[in-house]
Amino acid sequence: MNTNDMMISLLSGACAGTSTDLAFFPIDTIKTRLQAKGGFFHNGGYKGIYRGLGSCVIASAPSASLFFVTYDSMKTFLKKKYGKDNDRGNYTLIHMVSSSLGEISACLVRVPAEVIKQKTQTTVGSTSWKTFTSILHSSASWNDLRLNLYRGWSTTIMREIPFTCIQFPLYEYLKAYWKSKEQQSQSPNDNSKHVTLSPLKGAMCGSIAGAIAASLTTPLDVLKTRIMLSTDKQRDSLWTITKNLYKEEGGIKVFFKGVGPRTMWISAGGAIFLGVYETVHAVLDQ
């Protein structure tokens, strides 16, 4: 990507991430409290629904920008190097690799913010700053601080890569399919005209792709939430946490706690996130 294209991706991603997190933060809080140990009302119920918003807003723009700069640059590079005309399987793999690398980049910023946000969402009377200073004071060394802020890193990556490998290839496929249908519907005299899918239609594709990906990856999201909310005395392995959840909290259904709010939030959020991205990208491109 040239510098101009990179700046367009960076600014479009920043607008998309911030607008989505601001619009759907209450639903994210409800989802987190449903998944936390003790259940929804034990962790605050409907009170303080915006607790943790500060850390979320600070991290939204840089994490989304990192994602889209990585995703767009890798997609451009891989399509030039390995892309073949009319090879849907090849393009799907390119989108999966590009979006996975984008998520890993974004998680450098997203994971610490997510740890602070979720602890604040489930702690009555807390704020993002109080949570951060508490983590700071409980860390005896730089290594402890890193471990505390990046708690749940591997589980987040384990959730995000399957999620993005479902969402973005499906999103790109739906856009390409809709675009091809619009091209077919043109009159023969308009065949030379380039068809561009509107940001609204792109947002609808993002909503469908997000809903499917969110519902399928909810069990991984539950495990990520539990690990991030654990204390220093609860540094159990992923397998131990999974086994304990299954035995102590109702079997397989515990892994789908919050699936409704999560699917609704990411479906609507996907429409805004990718819709805003497409809109800002189109405006800046012009």
C-alpha cells in the first residue's frame, strides 16, 4: 500500500472502531456480566451500564486502525502475489490470512483495554482509572504488570482468529455476490459501467457475517471473559477452566451464556463498524 491508501485505512478504521464501541457499549456490559462468575445481577445487573467506557474509547481507534491497516495492506500484497482470476478458494484463503494478521495486530492494544474494561464492568463503584491503578499497584514488577494486562491474550487470539476467519471471507463473499447480481441486472448498454456496492449494502453484508461468526465463537468468548476476570490466585490452565465450568455451572449451556446479546451486538455492530469503514473509506478515496 502507498502512504495515501494506508492513511485512508487508518482513519476509516479509527472512525469505525470508535463509533461501534460508543453505540453498543451497554450491550457489551450486559454480555460480560452474564458470562462472569455469579451471573448477571451478582456482577451489577443494569446499574453502571457504562462502567469501563473510558478504556474502551481510548483503545477503539488505535486497535481498529491497526486491524484495517494490516488487513488492507496484506490483502493487497497477497492478491498481487497469489491472486488468480475467478479462484474463490484462493481469495477466501487470502482474506482469512489477512484478517487473522489484522486481529493479532489489533490485540496488542485491545487485550489490555479489554482486561481493564471487563474488570470495571463487573466491579461495583469502579472506574477504568481505578481498575488500572489497582492492577498497577498489585504488580510487583514489570513482568507482573505485563502478565496482568495481557491476561487472556492467547484465549483472545484463539477467539478472534476463528471469528475473523468466518466473518471477513463471508463479508467479502457477500459483497462480491451482491455486486455480481447488480452487474447482471444492468442493461446491455451499461456493461462498461463499473459497479460499486453502496456503503449501506456493505453494512448489511457486515451485519450478516458478524452475526454468524459471533454465535459460532461464543464458547471461546466465555472462556476469554473468565480468564480476564480471574485473580492472581486463579491462574488455572485453559483446560482446567473449561472442565470446571462444565462441571460446576450447568454443562454445555454455560459456554453459550450471553450468546443473545453477543450476536445482537456484533450483528448490529458489524453493520456500523463495516458500514462506517466503507463510508469513510469511500469519502476519503474521492
